[in-house]
Amino acid sequence: MCIPIVNSFFIFAAMKYLIVGLGNIGLEYDATRHNIGFDVADAFVIKHGGSFTLDRHAYVANVKWKGKSFVVIKPTTYMNLSGKALKYWMDKENIPLERVLVIVDELALPLGTLRLRAAGSAGGHNGLKNIELLLQTNQYPRLRFGIGNDFPKGKQVDFVLGRWTKDELPYVKDQILKSVEAIETFAATGISNAMTHYNK
């Protein structure tokens, strides 16, 4: 008995995920705390043998892992318009919201901490605010990468847009590797199981 083409397409589409690393384009933003989403996206794509090319609203890579397909994007819209790139690629690739994962820096978490969430508020993060505005919901998975808040009063912007210190870098590299594993766990077992494993 032949399987209808539409069913085959549905099965293929059901295995596709959109991974969105948040950050700002430009050399002045490279390796800054605010760009950790880009760094995690880079690490994930490199691990799985892919590479980024410039496309509509984002640098885009397509990789496969254990029968699943991943569209990985680094928006070129700058942080405050991150939702524009996310929505475009989600719609273009026909990926449901529950298979989207946003990687974002988080001041409220100490360095060395990861938090996966199935939904939640933007928490003052401009990238998440724009995503919520364009999607008209905050019900989307995100991986929050703790960057800490060790800065004097009034220096938040300088801290967020600053580069990691020499002492911080070993923790950052370790958490990037764990973030890549968290993406894989999210795709393999779902957000609830990934939360249980990584939200420690």
C-alpha cells in the first residue's frame, strides 16, 4: 500500500526544528555577553558539520542530527528586531512554535547557569520583547544563558555589550557545550525532559 505524499511531507516537517541564536551583527559585538546566542548557534552548527550563509533577515544554516532537521539562524536585524527574522523563517519553513528554540543571554542568572523554559515573560530583554510582539504570544521555548550581573549601578549596557573576562571564559566555554547538548535533548526528548535535565 502506497503512503500518500502529503503524509510523507507531514512526517518530514514534523522532524524540523528552528534554532534561533540572538545577538547583534558587526565586529564590535563579536564575543560579547549579549551575543552568546550567536556563539551557541555557531557551536551547534560546527558540531554537526554545517555552515552559515547570508539569507533573508539572518545568517542561516541547515544541519541534520539523528533523523531530525535543524534550521539554525542568527538574525541580521539586530537584537531589537529579532522577532522579524524568527517569524519569517518559522513561516517559511513551516515549523510549529513548539519546535522553535530561542537562545538568549540572561542577566538574572549567574554565569554557569542554564534555564530552559517552555514559555515565559521577556524579562526586560529587548530581543524577547520583539519576538513576543510579532508572535503575539510568549508561549515559545527558550534557553536562557546566565551571564551574571556583576556591574556597578548604571553600567548595565556596558556590561551586556562588554566581552568576557579571562576568568569567565572557561565557564562560558563549558556552558556553550552544555547548551549544544541542551538543544539536542530538546529535539530528542521534548522541552519538559530537557528542562528536568538542565535546569539544575
